Amino acid sequence: MTETVSDWLDRRRPAAPEELDRRLRPHVAGSAPPLEALVSATESALGAVLGAPDSRERAAAYELLAADALLTYACEAAIEGAHPEAALEGVLEHLGRMGGEG
């Protein structure tokens, strides 16, 4: 059975603070493998922050923190794989393409 991203997050120690975890979970629903799901979730969270009308307000800081945590988790998932360097490069390339859009 393939591990879901939710299962993967449940194994993290120390666990994310409850408030942060509540902000992460909506971005990671589904059954994609952890690395793929976390990269996609990072993109989703960053897109939500950047697209919000109040993205430069203090209230958006929590969502930006969630995006940062998702990226950190994506990097953790990448280094757990068989080819960590290639996986990390893939994470950066994917998010770099996101930055080049628009």
C-alpha cells in the first residue's frame, strides 16, 4: 500500500503545531505520493497567498508560513527518496516554473 501524504505528515516528529497543521491539511488532501502532493500543495499555498488581495497584510503571514512549511516538508520528502539530489532539483525546477508564469 502506498503511503499518502496525510500518513507521511502524521509521522513527522516533532509534529507541526495544531494551528499550522490546520492550515496545511486542506492543501494536501488526496492520495498522491508525499513528494508529489507536497510540491503541488506548496504551489497551491503560494498561489493562494500571492493571489489574495491582502497578501501584503500581516494576516497573510499565517498562509505564507503554511506555504513555507509545505516547501520544507517537500524537501524532507525529497531527501527520503532513492535519488535525493535529483528529487530536490525537481522541487526547485517545478517551483521555478511557477515563478516564471504570469
